[in-house]
Amino acid sequence: MNARTLLLPLTTAAMLTACGSTTPHYDARFGQAVRDARLQMTINPDAGKTQGVGPDAAIGMDGRSTQHAMDRYEQSYKSPPRAVNVINIGGSLSSGSDGGEGGGAP
């Protein structure tokens, strides 16, 4: 019985050492590859931090220029620019009601 009481704490200690972390240097850099990839995909990591650039670009514009820019922006939705006619090669310029390819006599 004496050997058994000595063997139980030793086996318990040996089993508990297996639960310890053996990779502390890997855990310290966990997720670093994702952070590096995100930084490599970012064109300008300091975007938005400079006053007058990006979302803060309106700072420094005078009121007249800002009003004109806003009016042009709103008018672009009220009356959009006309569509450019595309030349249809091989087709006719008239819109016939027969639905054919056009160009010929009826």
C-alpha cells in the first residue's frame, strides 16, 4: 500500500505536466499572418487621418464652392445626362415595327 500511495501523486504530477502549454512562442504571434495580409491589402493605412483628405475633404472648402458642388450632385439625379447612341453595325438606323433585323424592304 505504501508504494501505491507514493505512485498515485507521481502519476498525477506527470499527467498534469502534459496539460501545460508547449508552444508559448506560437501563441504570442497568433493571428499575425491575418494582420500582415490585411496590411498588405491596404493601399493607404493612414487614410482618413489627414485633415482635408478623404471624408474630411469638405473642411477648407468655401461655402460657394460647396453649394455649387451639392447643386450639381443633386441635379445629376434629377436630370441624368442623355444616353449616347451606339451605332449598330449590321442593323438599320430606323426602328421598324416588324422586329426583323432591318435594312431591307418590307
